[in-house]
Amino acid sequence: MSVVEDYHERHFVHRINWLRAAVLGANDGIVSTASLVVGVAAASASRENLLIAGVAGLVAGAMSMASGEYVSVSTQADTERADLQEERRALDADPAAEHEELAQIYVDRGVEADLARRVATQLMDHDDLAAHARDELGISDTVSSRPAQAAFTSALAFALGAFLPLAAVALAPHNRAILVVAIASLISLALLGAVSARIGGAGIIKAVCRVTMWGVLAMAATAIIGTVFGSLI
């Protein structure tokens, strides 16, 4: 059997909705909670205060992620719905013009005019709105907005991500809290970047460098602020 016959395509776009929300939530959970803890620790806070700050950040961050994702994705869904309603009115008002518009889209993509019109006819006979939604508006079931899924995924991922620096605070010697939290968080971010890249079919090294770089910057900034304000207060 040839290599071509053995090869099976693997696509990842169907994962884009939940993967984006999960990566955003987990990354934000690790970075924001670790940075918060590092900043408070730099101000010479006790372990109890570090844990209180971290838990408060976890709860507030998870709820913020859930509400933010739900509102933003709901807005996108409302826009998609409005576009579909407008397209439905156009199809009812002038189906011939909409047929020509769809055929022209295929012509612009390289299909011969006669074939493009036949394809447009068959697709519109099958489901005219779906054909225009997919090829004119770029809306399909694969990438359509799902607010509840995005909200739940982001909140859960944030909580799981935030738990990692909290666990480091609970287990590390208090005088080594900043170092342990920073190392544990950067390792967690590197693993997150590698796993998300693997799931999404992207390059692992680039993803790991991207997430760890922002983690380093965030923790460095809060450590400086905590040190400065800790010495002033």
C-alpha cells in the first residue's frame, strides 16, 4: 500500500472554541495568581496572607473569566445571529441575486462560471441559508460561537491553573516562596504551552517560549512593585 493511501488527514479547527478558552483560562490562572502571590510575598507577607490572597485571586479570576468569556462570546453570537437574519431576508427578497452572489464567490475562488452556478444551485436547493452562511459570512457549525461552553471552560481552566502556584505556596518553605512559586509556575506554563500546541497541531517550542516569556515579565513586575511598596508601608 502506498504512502498516499496510508496517509489520513488530521484537522484541529473543530477544537478551536474550547481550546482557545481553555488555554486562555489556564494561562491567566497561572500567570495572574503566581504574579499576585509573588508580589505579596515580595512585600514580606506571611504564608497565611499569601494563601488568602491566592485563594481570593483564584475565585475572583475564575468568575471574571467566566463572565468575560460569556459576555464576549455572546456578543459574537448575537452578531452572527443578526447576520444570518439579514441573509435570510435577502434570500427571501431576491433569491436570484443571492444565487448569483454565491456563484460569484466560487468563481473568485477559481471555479468556472457554469460550474459555479450549478454548484450554487445545488447547495441552495439543499440549504440556501447554510450555503451563504458558510461561504459568504464564514459562519459554520465548526466555528460558531458557544458562550456557555467558553465560560465554563475558561473558569475551570483558570481555577486549575491558579491551583498550581497556590500548591507551591502551601508546600514551599516560606523563605523560598518566591523562588518556588516562580519555578513551579514557569514549568506549568511551559507544559501548558506544549500541551496546547500538541492538541492544536502547532509548533511546541514557539508556544512554550511565548507563554513563559509573559509569565516571567508578569512575575518580575509584581515582585518589583511588592518590594517597593513593602519597604514604604
